[in-house]
Amino acid sequence: MAFILIVEDEEAINELVKRNLQLVGHRCHSVFDGKTALSQMKHQSYDLMILDIMLPGIDGFEVIKQANEIPTIFLTAKNSLPDRVKGFSLGADDYLTKPFEMLELLARVEAVLRRTMKTANYFESGNVKIDFSSRQVFHSGQLVECTPKEYELLEVLVNNRNIALSRERLLELVWGYDFEGDTRTVDVHIQKLRKKLGWEERIKTVYKLGYRLEAGR
Ligand code: CA
């Protein structure tokens, strides 16, 4: 898993982002202003930085300019096109505006890490291995045949491992808002994944809510 620097002056957001990234298994370091971020980078190497723009003292644009090529996701209230363009032209890997959804941030973090860390191209837990680049799933070295929806559901569970997800949310994320079916579709697919991967114990049913994938932290 990755070592992530969170540069965000709003303490509640900083804490929330940290807690969720830790839940999915990353190590995090929180700082609350640009100057501290820059001095931290001299002592530590990070795999990724989540960077606010409006910060006390040195702003996020200045931080990324002075940072030494750390993969960066901007997380900011500045949502104008010129700001986005500036963010990307300064080398950002992604740009997410507030208010944001935690699940979206987690998905984007995983996507950037997969591009930037060679080791993050697959997920391994027990005897199950998922290769994200080829979208292949292996159980004890044997290829598991998954339908596209089973694979997408699996990817959502893995990206949000250790976090409880409601059936409605899973339905929305995997099948889309305008899907006509109901949440039983989710249950059926979960049953299939449990059976195919031997994950009866790993994919927990969360009472009256949905499911949670338990994976190493
Ligand atoms: Ca701010």
C-alpha cells in the first residue's frame, strides 16, 4: 500500500480523508499548510499527495511547483476551468473539486497509484489475486471466470475495502443510476463472488445495510 501526504488546512476534511485512506490500507501523513508540506517532502518520500489549493501561506499551486514530482491529486473548492487547467499544467495527476464524495476520491487515488506505482497494478489478498490491467481474477493461481458486472463489483469492493457499502450505493456504482433492477441483483452477484473466490468470510454482510470486504490493513 502507499504512503500518502495530505495537505489540507480544514481539519475535519483532513481527518476524514486520512481515516478513509487508512481504512483501505494506506499510510498517511497529515499537514495543514504548504510550508510544512514542503519541509516534510525533504525528509520523507511519499507515493502520492492529496493537495488543497487555498492554504495558509504558500498555496497548493506553489507547493506542486516546488514539490519534486510527487504524484498529486488536487482536492479543492476552486472549480473554474482556468484553475483546473493550471492544476494539470503544473503536473497534477487528477483534480477533484469540493464538495466531493469519498468513494470518488478513493477510486481516483487507486487509479493514480496504479499508474504511478508498478506494484499497485494488482491486488492480492490470501489466495486471490486481481490483475487490474488485464481485468483478470485468479484463485489459487487458477483463472476465475467473472462476468463484467461481477468484475466491476469486485473492483468497487476492493477500492473501498474495509468500508461498509450499502446495496443502493453498489447498485449505483456498478449498474448505474438508471438501472431498472433492484438491490437483489447486488445480493445475487455478491453470492457468486463469494463462491468463486472462496470469500464467504471475507465479504461480510452488514446488517440492514449492505456489504464490506475485509482485507489486510
Ligand atoms: Ca483550504
